Amino acid sequence: MALQKKPPVVTIMGHVDHGKTSLLDYIRKTKVAAGEAGEITQAIGAYQVELDGQKITFIDTPGHEAFIKMRQRGAQISDIVVLVVAANDGVMPQTKESLKIIKQAKVPFIVAINKIDLPEVSVDKVKVQLAENEVFVEGYGGDTVAVPVSAKTGQGVDQLLEMIILSSEMESLQADPQAELRAVVIESKFDKLCGSTATLIIQNGQLKKGTPLWVNGVCSKARMLKDYRGQLVQKALPGDPVLVLGFGGLPSVGTEVGSCQAVPEKKQEIKNIGIAEGQKPTLKIILKADAFGSLEAISECLPRSVEVMEKSVGEVKESDVLLARTLKADIYGFNLTVSSSVAKLSEAEKVKVRTFNIIYELLQSIEKRVLKLLSPDIDRKILGIAAILQVFEMKGQKIAGCRVTEGKINKTFPACIKREEKILSDVKIISLKEQKQDINEAAEGTEFGAVFNQKVDFLPGDVLISYSLEEN
């Protein structure tokens, strides 16, 4: 184990209208690295600031509701809480409620006495009220840190950040970047361009692009990672917030995320074989998109078995169709419309032009196309997809413990087992059981055990695909 210092994860709590959001906004706008604050294109539910080379992660959803929701699911995400108390109001009902939650969670906290820019406010009065609620600050019989601040003028904000860093050092906040991945969902939403996304806070280990993720008993894949600035990144370390694309559905706030269990190192080795061993890409495409950001995001997520012959921003043109015909490639467009003249030409030249408005749907279409091309004379119509969660052995038989993530798995139809972009083997399901009961079909969300007609070295994280065959 190689423990390293990690950035503290901070939640802001307190009574309504005491300035929680204003404080977060001031910190974000003034303390994000120079030249970058104005480039934050999307809110992902958290952001980071730096003070003297040390990072602090702020959860950008102030209030105790989100904190309670995560606590109810057993997720202890915050390292430090900043309790905001307005100097003109003092301790109020939600202040007391926040204190109760903080004490139950046994998390360190700092008091930020806000709105000191207002006339005739008394910081000492607030400290007395805190003492009446068994919060004894420095100078009033205790050692709880209280920092007078103004979210409007910025007065005292630097001192507050310094106290957060000092508190994190006293707590000796550490994590092991090489350990097994452990993360928590702090926000999830459906993005009109990307599909289902979730913001994670990494607690231990590290999350890399392409990592198989264990979420609610199902293996997903981290297709794309973005930091709080909206920039594509290859990995996230302990304490980092990261937006992830690749979930089949929307995981709830507080859901714990890990890597798929018991995946040996040879799985990664298999993933890296492909083209290096002479395996040619199975699908050639021309990629078009409405913006460079979309183009970059899609390119980052494509399987290795796809060769991008040309990519550019702008509408699909007749010259793209002619190029695709010459290269024997398909055209994939994102957030674009196809003119009637281009549609007619593509039909005449027998060039497939596919357009999508959601990145995830585009990627799914490409994956299905790759699967079909593995058997060029057979059209595989996918009926269902299941994640292999566990591997069992019973009476000499190897059993795949699965959960259906899409469609249905039918015992009477052929199937195959897929690892990353590689088909391990075509199989026939000879036994399908749900809770020891024989079944012929497993619907979406169903967990089941499957036995195949031949020995296959499948692993947790692999995928079982049920399909029907149609001769071309």
C-alpha cells in the first residue's frame, strides 16, 4: 500500500439564505486557476480549487438534503463540512439541523460566519449562540474553528481555505492510488448529447478511461471522463471529481462504484492485443460532428476495432459520400442533418450514412455494426445483452452469474461472449436459471445463472449477447 495525501472533499451546509451558494460561487469564480474559471462549460456537481499548490474539492450542491441522501446509502463522502451561519441572523432552525447531521456523521467541521460586510452585525453574538448549541469555538471555551467571511466582498475567504487545508492535514487525509477503485456518485443526469452521465468522487484507487465499473451489481464501462472544466481526461485520482459517460442507466446519488471484481491482469493483456498482433480493424468510418468538442469526445470513445478514415466538423457533403465509397467506409454524423441531395447520392453509391443526436446511441450503433461484421455473411440481430457479474463452478460445470442490461436473453437463440471489442466464442445456452428455477428467457434487470455447451474462459466484466441470425 502506497498511501498519499489526497485533496479534502468539502460540503457546505447551513440555514437557507445564509449564503451557502454565494460562498461556493465566489470561491469557484475567483479561486479556480487563473485563465480557467471562465472556461467551465458545464456544472458537474463539484469543482476543485488550489491554494499554495494544494487542492480542495468542493461539492457544488450546498444544503443538507444531498448530504442526508448520501448518508442514508452509507456513503461517507465529505472529509470536512463548512457550516455557514449568517452574522445578521445567527443560529437558525436549519443551522441546528445541520449541526445534528454533522455530529451524527462524526465529520470535522469549520464554521464560516458569513455576511460580515453588512452594517451592525456581531460576530461575537453568533459565537455565543453557537456555544448555546454546544459548539464551542476558539476563544469561547473550545477549539472549533470559526472564520468571519463575506461571500460578497471575499473578505476572509482565503483564511477559510487555509483553515480547510490545515484541518485536512490534521486529519491526515490519505488514499492509495494503486488500490482497488472506490468511488461515490454525487450527481447523475441525462445529458441530451451524451446520454446517461454521473459525477463521481474518487475515494480510493484511480479511475481510468476504459475501466470496467461495478455499479448496482452490473458491469458498465467508463467510456469517457471529463473534469470539472469539461475537459477530457484519461484518469481521476483520489479526491478528484469526474464526470463519467458509460452507464446503462442513471445511478442514484450515494451509489458506490468500484471496478468489476476478480478481473485478472491477463484481461488487460487481451485488451491490448488487437491490432498489435496483426488484427485489422473491422469497421472503417468517416466521422462528422457539429463541433470540435463533440468530435473529440466521440473519437476518444471509439473501440479499437474501428478505423476513422476521416473526421471533420460540419454537415455531411457529397464529397464525403464519394470519399466513403472509395474507402469502403460508413459515414457517422453527430447532431447533424443530411440534405436530400446527399441522401440521394448515398443511396445511389450504396454508402451508409447514419446520424445521431446522443453520443451513447452512436457508440452503441457502432458496436452492433462491429459485431455484425465479425460474421460478414450473417446479420446478427441483437436480442439482449447481459453483464457477467460472477463466475461459479458446480459439479464440474462453469456457471456465469449474469444480469440482463438490455433486451432479453433467450435460451433458444444463439449467443456469444464478448470481452472489450473481441468475441471470445459463440455459445449455446444449455441451462438458464433464476433463483434455482429453470427459465427459457430472462428479461431486462433479471439476474440469472447460465451454463454453456462448451468451455469458455469467461470472466467477470465480460458480456453475454443473445441474437438471432438472418442470412444476407
